[in-house]
Amino acid sequence: MTLPKLALDTEILQNTKVGDDVYALTVHGGALVNQAQPGQFIHLQIPAENVFLRRPFGIADTDEGNGRLTMYYRVAGKGTRALTGLQHGDKVNCLGPLGNGFSLSSKRPLLVGGGMGLAPLLLLTKRFQGKADVLMGGRNQAELFWKDIFEPYAHEIFITTDDGSLGVRGFTTELLPELLGQRKYDCIYTCGPEIMMRGIAKIAVQHDIPCQVSLEKRMACGLGACLSCVCDTANGERKKICKDGPVFRAQDVFFAKKKGIL
Ligand SMILES: Cc1cc2nc3c(=O)[nH]c(=O)nc-3n(C[C@H](O)[C@H](O)[C@H](O)COP(=O)(O)OP(=O)(O)OC[C@H]3O[C@@H](n4cnc5c(N)ncnc54)[C@H](O)[C@@H]3O)c2cc1C
Ligand code: FES
């Protein structure tokens, strides 16, 4: 059953800086909170001059008991910059939850996130209730403030940084084959820069492990009406990331049946 999408004027409870240019935004999410699934997103109407279109953000955390919903955002441009100025008590209109999220059927999941791609993986980690291992990558230690946030919910955490300031020096794609040689996972879930997700998906195929990827593209309506977010798929069909995704099976979007990698 498809639940109705809600557009709610939510009250901001917290808008706190948690890293270099990264903020955690918690709102009183009302009925949005109970419907939210990991991998889905919220389309935010940011109340600022010259910010007309809504902006999409992954749902990173929910607290059903207190009706709270949290997103993490990096300051990227005028919308997110304006968002940093909102305070406790201000109102922001949230449309959602939108899109199709991750499947939760895995018994032994590995989550691989790069940078802000870790945001939607937080709710996924929580829903796996201590079963999920998390491989996180970032440029440096400061970017991986996520470690402390994930720690209470993850089974085990593995870290790579480009500069070696935390965990193993290098990329998640370099550590992954080693992890797959030592541990048995039945599904890999990934979100982050596309180049990273393509690398992760390729390794997953080589190890015959199903892989789900969360895609990102600039969006306008967020509801499947404007076609601004379409992507190619393996069978030649075009899919709308906002409505058919943002989560897809890697083989459906990264691999063409005859020609190899798209
Ligand atoms: C499904 C989905 C979930 C997302 N979840 C998060 C999240 O949890 N946290 C987070 O920080 N960001 C997330 N994003 C990206 C976020 O929506 C953009 O960073 C934001 O809309 C930028 O708005 P702005 O007005 O600040 O930037 P703008 O002024 O609109 O643009 C500034 C720069 O950011 C680039 N940009 C804008 N939108 C995107 C996009 N979708 N992908 C890549 N580059 C973009 C522009 O090309 C431009 O270079 C998500 C995007 C999608 C599609
Ligand atoms: S954003 Fe309009 S169709 Fe996806």
C-alpha cells in the first residue's frame, strides 16, 4: 500500500553544527516520523529569498516516541546556507517521506558510506538493530565525525580516510575486498559519491553479493512529475530517481546486460 505523502509545517527543534560545514537538523515531524523508512528522503521548502524549489535530504534518524525526525546537511549553496540561519521554533515545510528506501531483508548486512552519504545509512544501521557492519570513508578524521554517531547502533565499524588521519589510509573500495575475504555478508548497501558506489557495486558483483545503491541527482518536484531526475538503467528504461529510487539494485542502474558497466 502506498501511503499518502505529507506536506507539513514542522517546527525546528535543533539545527546544530556537527562538522566542518555540516549541520544536524531535527524537526517535530508529526505523522512523517512513523512512515519514514531508511533510504527515503524529505523535500524541504527552505524559507529564504530566491530559494524557490524544495531541496531533498535523506532521512537520517527518527524518534517515534517524541515525534522527531533528523536530517544532516552539508552547506552546498544558497538553500543550505540559508538553512543554517534557522533556529529552534522556526517553521520549515517538509514534504515526504518520498521515494523507495532500502530493503531490510538482509541477515548479515554491510553498509558502505562516503561523506554525506552516511546520513541515510544511519537510520538503516539503527533499523538493523546491531546486525550491520559499517564501512565509512572520508577525506580526513574531521569528516568522519560520523563514527561516534554510528557507534551505539553498528555491529562493527571500519574506517578509511584519504589522508590516513583515521583508520586505514585509502578508499573504501580498497578495504572492501579485504573485508569480504574475512567476513560473510549477504547484502551491501551503499550511499555516497557515485564513483565510490560504482566501485563498491563492481566488487559486490565480483563476490556475488547483492548490492543496493542510493542515487542522487538535482531534483525539482520530487514526486515523479517533472523528469528532472531521470537516470538510465540496464534494460534501457529511464527511471525517475525521486519516485522509482533513490534506492536501486546496483545491477539495474550500474550494469548494462550485454555491454558491461554503464
Ligand atoms: C535523494 C537525495 C538525498 C539527499 N540527501 C542529502 C543529505 O542527506 N544531506 C546533504 O547534505 N545533501 C543531500 N542531498 C543533496 C542536497 O539536496 C543538495 O546539496 C542541496 O539541494 C543543495 O541545495 P543548495 O541550495 O544549498 O545548493 P544550490 O545553490 O542549489 O547548488 C549548490 C551546488 O550544489 C550542487 N547540487 C545541488 N543539488 C545537488 C544534488 N542533488 N546532487 C549533487 N549536487 C547538487 C549544485 O550543482 C551546485 O554546484 C541529497 C540529494 C538527493 C537527490
Ligand atoms: S524531481 Fe521531478 S521527476 Fe524527479
